[in-house]
Amino acid sequence: MAAPRFRFDHIHLRAREPEAMARFFTSLFGATARPEGRPGRWVLDLDGQALLIGPPNADHPPAPGPAFPYCGLEHIGLAVADMDAAIAHLRAAGAEIAVGPLDAGGLRLAFIRGPEGVMVELLERQRQDVC
């Protein structure tokens, strides 16, 4: 029996303030957003990838987010062609640059801190063989 094919579908974030989380991704990273139809739920398109944002589940109160860095789903990575231009744009837009930019063996990296501790990594590949 052949193994099933798995395809990427979406990333789902829970947020105490879903609209603020949606604004973070639209205003800084150019995502498009639309309400999902149920209160407090948003569907974003970030360069062809689906990002779903929903409020906390009333039956299961959220735990506080872990401190960065941690094990588990730690961050969302976005590639940029020019790190310096991206950082200048984000700083002008009021983003919190938490780490970097720094050089890491063929990559330039920076981390942007979003609402509720969500981290977004920017990476500029200086060599194509690095992944």
C-alpha cells in the first residue's frame, strides 16, 4: 500500500485579540485578510499560504505562551531578498525586531516579535544550498 500524500494546508493561530493578530500580518508582511464568518475568526493569505486566526476556545482556556526560544512550533519563517530593506521597512512600520539581523553560515536572520509572543523569522539566503 502506498503512503498517503500529505500537503500543506494552513497554520492556525489562537489569539486573545484575533483582529490585532490579523493586523500584525497584514500591516507588516502584506498578508490579505478576511473575516472567516464566525465571530473573531480570520483567514489570511500570506504569499499563497493560509494562516487561520481564531479566538481562544471558551471550553479550554489558553495557557500563557512559552518564552522564546522553545521546543514545538516556534516561529513562522518568511524569506526576503534584501534583509536590510526588509528590516528598514518593518522598523518604519513599528515592528519590534527581537533578534538580529545576524549572519548564520550563508543565511542572514532576524526575528520579529508579534502579538502574544508570536515570532516571525526573516531569512535572506546568501547561498542557495542552505536550508
